[in-house]
Amino acid sequence: NGGGGDDAADGGGGGRARRTQPRRSVERSGRGRAPRPVGEGEGRERRDRAAERRRRGGEGERTVVILYYKPPDVVTSHSSADAAPQSSGGNENGGGRRTVYEDVTSMAGFVPTASASEGTPVGDGNVGGERGAHSSFDFERVTGVRSKLHAVGRLDADTTGLLLLTNDGGLVHRVTNPTASGKGGGQHVSAKMYEAVIMGHHRALESSGDGPSSSALAELAANGVDLGKKGGGRCSPPLDLRVVDHPTAKSTKVQITLGEGRNRQVRRMFHAIGSGVMRLHRSWIGPWKGEDDDGNKVEGQKGLDLGNLQEGQWRVLEEEEVRRCLGWECRPLPSDGPKGRKGVDREGRRNRRGKVEGMRRGRGREWR
């Protein structure tokens, strides 16, 4: 029947109705669009990045360790939400304390070393200078770090001193875990030395005084102390504890060295013996030598200190320093970057998502 087709198109008559819609133009739909070619500038940028990775050794980045002099009111956190608002100071965005990672990547406190990357000024190593003198430098180019930095042992906002930052998770585990093995398979002890001003007039441990202050410190040095449920129970005794000075009649400056690192451990330890920490500063980190032949504790001489760095300044450690002071060999890191869920790197996940979205738009050829 000649009229059957017309009736079907109009929704009447026998057979299955076929919907008719106006055909959109190619320009509007974008379905007939040719694949987007890779621009000359974009291709050159990819080649430059690949050449830079090869120049640094390997397709991935290498272990990098940054020695940072943490000032007060700087938060060891990746989240800006953890930076509580302050009445004074604040970060560049206004309102709130800056994080350690924001301070470092801003390059405001960078101190060049002899191992500075090609194309950057070469300084004389661990020498302080004016803060902000090198803020125009590029962090990735100077350090070679493209992945996420991690703090090797956190410091709370009020604590100052030495803080190590690295892109190598294995190094973080080695320094912060008391049970980590050393080069020869034996146990490796990384010690952290702190200088604290505590409440109360505490006598030196070697003195003959029998006051409660001396006995409290002696008990802490010999057997450790119970930090409570929040602190994880009883902690190990410090590797070393000594009275340095008495700034006032009601305060004592002590030097304490720990082989383990719990959350706010130094503050909790002195709080448990009825004192409190007024100022806390980390001054040294490195391998602990233990005791000499006479049974005396020997400080590790291969550790790291702040040298001439000023508050807020940082420098990149030489690979020889990392090997000698931390017992860690700098190594090429995996090139696939930080891992996401189910072991899928974030960049790969973005690429796959873009491929699917491009195919849905009818332009999947450019993603293949």
C-alpha cells in the first residue's frame, strides 16, 4: 500500500511507528568532527618532560630529602583545613596558619646547595640567607620532586626545629619505625633529640638531692612512663635524658633523646610526671650508637642538625648525607606516581576517564 508508509510515520496505521527528529548540523552536534591533532607546542612539552626525567636518571624521580627548620605556628599537614585561623600572620590566601608543604613549595626559605639542579644558582651549602631571596625559583626544577612530600615524623604547631620531608615512603618507614632493619639486617635505631623547657626546678640526675623532682626524672629515665590510653600506654625510656640549665627558679631546660616517635610523646611524658612543656625544639636526628665499652651512652655523630639555617629555611640534602646520616640509599622511585584505590595511579585513572568521555562524545579516536 502506497499510503502505509505515510500512516506509519504519522503514528497511525499498521506496523511499528518510527519517530522522526530533525537532524542536527555537524557543527552543532560535533559528531562528524575530525580528531584533534596534538599541537606542536604540546608535543614539544611532552618530549621536554621525558628528556628531563632521563637526565635525572630513570623514568621516575629519585629519593629526595629536604631538611627544614620549622618555625612556630606552621602546621605539619597536607590539608589547609587543619591550619586554624590566627589573629595575626596567616598564609597568602588570608586567614589561617600555613602548612609546612605550602611554606616549602613557596620557595621563600630555600637555601641553594652545591647539588642544585642545572640552571639554578649554586651556593655554599648549609648557609643561612635572607628569606625569600630565591622565591622565584621553581620547586620541581630545583628538587626534582613531582609527587607528594611526606614528613618524616610530625611536629605539632607549637614545636620548632628540624623536620625532614621526603618523597620516598620507604625512608619514612625506616626512620619512624623502631623495628626497621639496618643495612646488615640488624635493628636500626633512628634517634631524635629535643630541647625542652619544662615546669619546675628539676635537679640533675647525677646529683645527690632526694627531692621529688629528681626522683621523677630518674624514674622517667630508667623505666619510661605510662602515657595513658591516648598515648598508647607505657613508653620506652628515653635513650638519653639530662638537665642542661635552669632559665628561671621555676623552670628547667632538659635535653631528651627518643628512639620511638609517638604522637606528642615528649609533652605527654613530662605531663605524666607532674610537669609540663613550655617550649619544645627538635635539634638533631640520626642513628644512635648505643653505649661505649664503659657503658656510657654515646651520641650519634653522623646525624643531622640545623647548622646555620634560620627559621623557615630549608635545603636539599646531598645523597651522601642521606646515606651517612640516615643509612638510606637514594634510589629511583616508581614512575607511575602516587597510588590510588586498587593500585591505580591517579594520572592513569584520569586518562581512562577521558578516553571514555571522548568516545561518548563521538571523538574517541583521539584518545586511542
